[in-house]
Amino acid sequence: MSPEELTYLGILAIAIPAGFLFRYLSPPVKQGAALLLGLSTALATCGVYTLHSLITVVGTWAIIKFNWRSAPHLSLGWTFLYLLFFRLGTFFGLPPSTPFCNAVQLLLTLKMVSLANEVQSFHLMKKEDVSSFSKSSVIGGLSQEPSFYDIISYSYCYVGLMTGPFFRYQTYVDWLQQPNPALLPGREPCLRRLQFVPLYAALFLFVNSYFPLAYVRTEEFLEHHFFFRLFYMTAVFFVFRMRFYAAWCGAEAGCISAGLGCYPEGAKSKPGGGPTVQYSPDPDTPVVYDFKTIQNIDCYNTDFCVKVRHGMRYWNMSVQWWLHHYIYPNSPFKGYTLKAAWTMFISAYWHGLHPGYYLSFLTIPLCMGAESALESTVRAKMGPSGQNIFDWVHWFLKMRAYDYMCMGFVLLGFWDTIHYWTSIYFCIHFIAIGCILLGKVLKVKGEKRREKKDDGEKSVGKEEEKLKEEVRE
């Protein structure tokens, strides 16, 4: 493990037991203690670079304070432009920042954009009907505009500061105002979330020792036969998954121990977003709680869902919610494919400026188009057994597509990614393009068959009309 990974592990190891202690604090003390712990963590790991995140917070506060109507767009522009400055700091004579500072900046960007949207919704609803305004009138609606102290406290709350998951400001407020946090479930759901973490960590260390990423960049790697080079991406993606499974499950456990994101099951919470319906519990029925609001990974469905588009839903789930609500609907393009490509481009930019991110993320819409093309022209015309076989083949190709795209995500460089994809002959790109072309050919043939059938039915209809006329005569 690298020093950075050990530091992240230490932060998670502290956050989980600390969370249980926070359940016994009153709201004002909890808010101040969470801010103090988070800010101390940021200063200890980022040092003077903490100023980057502070400038981002102050800028967002100013936008919200002086122009709440345009705050969502202005905050998105402000935080994303500052991300550019942050990443190009060396061009301005600034020393390179640390990975910890980058992690804080990434999550803070999501929080600030979400906060601006929540404040705008608060003002719009308040203006619409002041007399009926209340906290419960809209799902997840704010009851008051947050102060500067509230924004700073939310921004540097120790929970998920570097590892995520993303959560809205309303989720943070609900956490502070929980009436009986010590009575909410914690120990059992926390242990359930941690039960496979040792396995994930062990598999990460074991497989990574036999399939190191650095080997892909060597000349010796290219001397191996095609199937070895092809299999290597599967091993790399496995290591990648195990690393994040362990980290995100640990991060979720830190939220669970503190009680963050704990809502009744009847509220039908979504990862990142929180409750989606108003829930009034039956006084005679015990309330069952869940932590879906802070769920960031569904390990089983990530591995075993069939479609590429579904795989996106189960991976980094809170960020996917953010992209779906704040980026996808505001795309400058029309049509699902173009809007998906725009969303993937923004996601790549959020991750960083490395070309590998863009090569990988912009391959996703191509794969989505391929699976859609064959679903409508091939799978839809099969029987149950044929569809079952189709789904297994689809799942296999989906996993290989993610293996393929992962290489760009971890190699980062343009030429490193292209050299690896060249070594396996750009197979996933060609398969995806082939599926799209096949789907188009089959669609055209299907349309021609329908036209012939319609023409035949029309001619038969005309013959029947003639016979009827002859009979009348």
C-alpha cells in the first residue's frame, strides 16, 4: 500500500468509532465538533493547500448571498473554473497540490453546486406561497437559508470529507437535528457494511502483486501474446474494483456509525439525494430504517448487472445522482446519446485533466449505443431461453468493456492508453461499432419486411374490394 492509501485507511479507522460518539452530542455541539474534526483533518493532510477549498467555499457563499436566482449556474461555473485553476496551479508558479487536497476539492465541488440548487429551490418555493411554506412541504426542502457558518460546517464536516460519499446539505441538516440519534440503528448495519472489507483488501493486495499496472508500460509487456495482454485489463479492473469496494464500504460505515443519512425505509431514499416521498409512520408499527442515502457502491450489482448503463448506476452512486440531477438535465444537447456523452464529458472533467479520463468516459456512450441497437433488433425477437443466452453474452461483453475503459482511467496518459488499446487492437471499440452497424442493418431489414407485409395486406384488401363490387353488380 502507498503512503496515501495508508493515510486514507487511518482516516477511515478514526471516523468509524468517532461516529458513535457523535450520536450523543447536541446539535450545536455536533455541528462544531464535526467542523473542528474535519478542518483539522484537512489542515493535517493538505496544509496550506486547504486555502483552495476555503476560497471555493467563500466564492460559493458570495454567489448564493448576492444572486440566489442564478446561483446554480454561477456556482457550477465558479467551482469548475476553480478546479481548472487548481489543477493548472503549477503553470501559475504554485507548487503541486497533494492527492488529499484533490480529494477534498472534488467532493467540495459537488457540495457547493448542490447547495446552490437547494438554496434556489428554497427561495422559489418561499416566494411561490409564503403562507403555506413549511419544512415538510417539499421533499428535502430547506426551512431557512444557511448562514456562512452553516456552509463552512457542511463543507468541512469530517464525514466523507475525502472519501465521500456525497450528500446534500439537507441530509447534513437532518443529521444535526435527529431527535434521538443514539436510538437509531448503527452497530449492526455498520458491521454488515464492513464484513467484506477485509476480503476486498486482501484480494486487492494479492492480485495487484501479480498484475502491477506499471508492467503495462514496459516493452516486455508487448512481447506477450494477445490473450495475455487482453486478460491483463481484466486483472487491472479487478484490482481497481477491490480497492474502491474496500474504500467506499469503509466510508459508508463511517456515515452509518454517525447516523448520517439514516431515514425510514418508507421515505424511499436515493443515494446522494435522500428521501423521495413524504413518510408518516404508523404509530402502532415499528419504524425500519436504512442508509440508502449514503450508499455509494452496490458491489454485487456492479459486477453482475447486465447492461453498461446499469453498471453506471451502481458505481459511485452518490456522484451518479449528482450528475443525473445537475448535469444531464441541463445539457446543451438534445437526444439521449448526446446528453449522455455531455454528462460523461463533465464527469471526466470533474475527475481531472488527464486524457485517459476522456478516452474512457467518452467510450461509454458508444457502448450504450451498441447495447441499445442489439436489444431492439435481436433480443426483443428472441424467446425466453434465447434472451437468457443473450443476457449472459451481454454481461460478459459489459465486463470486458469496463475492463477496457478502466485502462484509460488508471493509465491516465493519452499515449499510454492508446498504446495499450493498440496492443489489443481496439477490440471493444470495433465490437461496439460492429454491434451498432448490425443493429442498423437488422432494423432496415425489419422495416422492409413490414413494408412488404403492409403492401401485401393492402393488395389483398383491394382484391377483396373488387370481388365485393363484382358480387354487387
